[in-house]
Amino acid sequence: MDRLWAGAALCALAAAIPSLGQAQAVEVIEPAPAVQAEVGVIAYPPPFFAEFRPISASDAVQRLPGFTFTTGESVRGFGGAAGNVLIDGQRPTAKSVSLDAMLQRIPFSTIERIDLIRGGAPGIDMQGYTVVANVIRKKGTSTVRSVQMMVKPHLGGDFVVYNPRLELSTRSGRLSIDLGLGGRHDRSYESGDGYLRRHRANGVVFEEGAFAADHYSDTVGANFNGEYRGDVSTYHLNAAVDRSDTDRNELASLVTSAGLAFLERSRNKARNDKAEISADYERAFTSGITGRVLALKTMREDRLNGLSLTRGPTRQSRETAESGETILRSSLSAVRSPRLQFEFGAEGALNYLDAASSLLVGGAPVIVPSANVRVEEKRAEGSGAFTAKPRDNLTIEAGARFETSTISQTGGANKEKTLSFLKPRTIVTWAPDGLSQVRVRAERVVGQLNFRDFAASAEVDIGTVNAGNPDLEPERSWVFELALERRFWSRGALVLTFKHEEVQSVVDLIPIANQFDAPGNIGDGTRDEAKVNLTLPLDNLGIPRGQVRFNAAWRDSTVIDPVTGQERRISLQRPFEADVTITKSLPRWNSSVILEAGGGLGSLGFEETSYRISEIRTVKELPSWKLIWDWNPDPNFLIRFQWENFTSRARIRERILFDGPRSAGVVNSIEHREVSLQSMLMVRARKQF
């Protein structure tokens, strides 16, 4: 609660700063000389980032005032869920390589500038965002090789994380090639030592003892990106492969109220293999008309084995899944003038999933609905949009996508259904002056079905089973968003965003045969969100080369519970998330000191709750802090020393278990589990040459 009040005070201070700034000379960031200034576009040349000493595009992007980096979502198709960073004006064509990983392999020394585009610009596809960053690389010949090694020992001395990586980025005239090879041996943040306690509704404890969780993972991957730029045509080729092995071990040493000691053990081992290849061709037909064709193929194989040993019958589960996607997409953009542009697109995709699962309890098989299924989807989408600037300070983007897909399932149920949706979107951006913007968005958003929800799955460690649901439909919502932005003190920015969603067919958990939980549609609901993004330079407050970045989101939602018939929050929505980063640059020492509970919303802790037939499950994480010292012996060499999780944050899981359905209101027991992860020291060295 103290941190929440501190965040509120910080926001109030930031809100007052713009008015204070009116009495001072405001240093406006000018675009690079070769770039024409556009209303709503701020160009940040390399000198702007000098005090932060970035070594890659990723480092620089995360220093942009008033900008929150979003990597996008992993969904089927290519038309949606992109991240909010472009590279040379284009969305990267790879899906299996994260946007952050792509930015990390772009050396900062090869960047000409980074444009922050607010509300749209000629020739730029905003990907549905109101604000995007565009990383523009220098032309010419260059070769940069990067070697990175990270070592992170846990202070308990029982585990060491390591992460080696090799990268090559070369540009020679019209040809550029990027290569990456790396691996990681890691321990999940869900690991730690703690305790487990079970008690009755009246508070009487009947089982308790020590608990330990060790979740390990090993990952290795390689990726390739090639580009050739001709006079009027550009060719791209991407390829990536990745293998990940995870091993989750949990052990509880419990004692009953009668003094009986016993153990509960569980182990889940998984292997995930992914491969992707894509190619696209872009051609400029005229100075204002550009066409693009993309072909992409992904393949994935997942295997999971689970074992749980308790005082009850032994539980064993096995799941296998093979999936793939083939995409063909084309688009045409026409820039009629700096004030008007059009964009048209068409996409076709084929998707499939083959999933099989089995569950044994005490050696006897358990029949679970939709345990073995094959799901296939044929999907087509067409889109059209225009961006207009009727005035210098006003931008309007309007368009629509029409999607139709036929999903067929064989196995647990033999069904086929066709779903069609029209998804209009309008974004209006108004700049009342050079430092302020108002952005309004109205859009119909259609969620995407997760094919794994069509198949059964089990959590043997806690004895729950999810049935597959062949009748699941995508969630739809009307989204209304208002963003207010104010820039101040040259490097400062405050953005307040308010969003309301009217949701149809909320996807949550529903009862199947009053025995199993399954993903399903539970009716209509609402979601509301208020966000603040603050970049506060501290120079004007007497701390030269200091900066505070603060992001926070407050959320609320309503839906009718399918079990109790009462109103509640939508499952897994986090009421509050926040992160904060405090940076002090020390030029004399070629260093920066950083105090961070950040790197993404949630680092200041979170809470999320899910509702099952006979259980309410809540997961909480307390804040996790890092103290960082970045040292640059030279511009191409960065060494980071990091004391991570020095507060030994706790992760808590509470399960309220009912006798029968929750609607009866009879609580059988309450399980409270809490683990604390050890502090870690990290040293990461990255050298470019």
C-alpha cells in the first residue's frame, strides 16, 4: 500500500510539472537535419541517448520518453498482434523470434535515428497502435560481431543461470545479413523455498510443513535474417529453430495434526520444439505505391509428462501436440500525399493441431472429454484503411478488417463451424500545441481461439483436470480508449490512458458435466483500465542526468459467474500492476546506476484469481527489486553487474476448496502455499567488434 501511495504521489507531481514548465524555456527535440519534421513525429538521433550508453536498439527503444515497449502477442496469422516497434518502417516478418531479440541484435552504432510516431505518418502502418517507434538504420557498409555471456549465481549457492549468445550483423551495399545463436540455462521465478499449510474454514490447521519448488529450463536456438534491397524491390528471408526443455519439481514435507509425517511430490517434464521460415517480397511500383507479398510456415511439437505422488492414488499424465501454420499475405499501400494514404491487405492461412492426452489415477485410466483431437482451421481476411491529415494538428485513421474462418474438429467431437467477423477501427489524434496530444480509439476486437482449449489437459501436481471444449467461440469486444499526452522539460513525458471494453462471450472457465472445468464462454461483461506512463527527468529537480520511469495500470471487470450466478471479476485479470526504474548516469565513470522494479508491468507485484467449479485459486507476487551498475569501458563494450531480487520476493498461492460446487458455499479446506526465491548476483558482458 505504501508503494501505491508513493506511485500516486509521483503521478500527482508529474501532472503538476507541465504547468511549472510553462515558465521555463522548453528545449524541443529537433529531427535529424535530413528528415522533414512531421506533426506527431519526434526524431531521436544517437546523441539523445548518449548519457544512457546503449549498445543495441533494444536499449535505446526502452529509453524513449512517453513510450512503453510492447512485444505483441503470439497468435495465429500475421495481420494482428504485432509489437509496437518497426525496423526501417516495416514490421519484422518473423513470428518465432521475439521483437526484443531482433532489436537486441541491431547494434546501436548502426542506427541513424529512432522516430517516435504518434498518430500516424505517411507510409507507416501503425499496426493498430496509436504510438509506434521506428528504428531507422544507417545505409552503407558495416559489420558488427557481438559476443554476450551472462552468469547469474543464486546466493544460496545451489544454482547458476548462464546465457551465452553470438550474433553477426553485416551490411554491404544492398545486402544485409543478421545471424544469432544462443542458449540459456535458467531457473523459473516460481522456484523457491517456503511452506504449505492446509486448514479448515474455521482456521483449524490439519496439515502443514516445508515446501520447495525447483523449476528449471534449458533453451537453445538459432535464427537468420537476410535482406536485399534493389532499386525498386526488396527481398527478405527469415529462418529460426528453437528447442526448450523444462523440468518442474515440487516437494512438500508435511505433518498432520495427529503427528503423521508424509511427503507430496510432483514432477512435470516438457519439451517444446519450434521451427519457422518466411520470405517476403516488396516492390515500389511508383514513388507512392508499394506492394508486398509474404509467405510464412511454422511448425511446433510439444510433449509433457507429469507425475504426482501423494497419500492418495498416484497420478500420471501424458500430453503430446503437433501444430503448424501456413500463411500467405499480400498488401498494397498508396501514399497520395503527405496528408493522405491508403492501405489494403489480404491474408489466407491454414492451421492445424493434433493433440493427445491420457490420465491415470492409481494406475486406472480416467476418461476425459476431448482427450484426443485434431483441429483444422482455414482462415481468410481482407482489410482496408486510410490515414488522413485534414489539418497539421489532426490525424484520422479509419479502416476495417473482415475475417472468416472454418474450424473443424475430429476426435472427442466431430464438428465444423464457420465464424465471420467485421472489425472496424477508428483512431483520431489531435495536437492542440507542440507539446500535447489527445488520442481517441474506437475498435471492435475479436479474440483468437486457442486450439489447445479444444483438447483436455491435466495438472497432476494439484489434481485438477481441464476438459476440452469443442463449442468454444472467440471473445468479442468494443474497445473505447482515450490517451492524453504532455511533454515537458525536453526529455519528460506524461501519458494517461483510459480504456473501456464492452465484452461479448467472455472466455473463462465453465463446468462440463458438473465434473470437469473447461475453457468456455460465460456471457457478456465489461473491462476497464486506467494507465499512467511517466518519464521524469531529474535535472530540473537538482539531480543532473537522473531519470525516473514509472508505469502503472489499474483494472476492473464484471461478469456473471456461471456457477454461482453472482457478479465477479473476470478470471486472471490483475487489478494492479506497475514498474519503476530510477537511473543516475555517471559520465565520469562511464557508468549508470539503476534501481529497478521493472522490465515490464508486474514487477511491483500482482494478484490474479481464477474460478473453477469447486475452487477459487489466487496467485500473488510481492515486489521484486534489482540494483544495477552498467559500466562501458568503451562504446562497444558493456558490463552489467546486477543484484537481483535483493528483497527475496515471495510468491503466494491460495486455494479455497469447496465440498461440491461453489454455489453451495460449503468450504472444505483452504490451502496456503508461499515460496521465496533467493537473491541473485548477475554479471553480463556484451562486446561488439
